Amino acid sequence: MSQLDIKIGPKIKAFRRQLGLQANKLSEELGISPSYLNLIESGKRKIDGDLLLKVCDKLKIQLSDLTSKNRY
């Protein structure tokens, strides 16, 4: 698993929480199980391109919001 894969999950979780969206609600909208979403958010599972685009759509964010490096 690449460093990018590990960092995307926690970013998804952060954006979801900013929206006040429950994990089970997002997983339902994405058509995946809450446990699978949890694995993605914790960086334990990779996320494929189609699902990644769905996540961006549901969270109303750009793909670059998840893939850009944090600026310090």
C-alpha cells in the first residue's frame, strides 16, 4: 500500500465529520458496508477509483482535496 493510500482514508473521515455525516449514512449512500468504510478511513483498505469518485461526490469535495499533500 502506498503512502497516498494510507493518507486518503483519514482525509475522507475528516471531511465526513466536517459535514456531520455519520459513517453508516455515507456507507449506505456509497453502497458499501459500514465496516468496509471504516477499513478505508483507517487506512487498512485501498479504495478503487470509482468508489473514490463517489466519495468525492457525496462529500462535495474535489479529488485534489484528498490527494494533495498537507502544507505546513
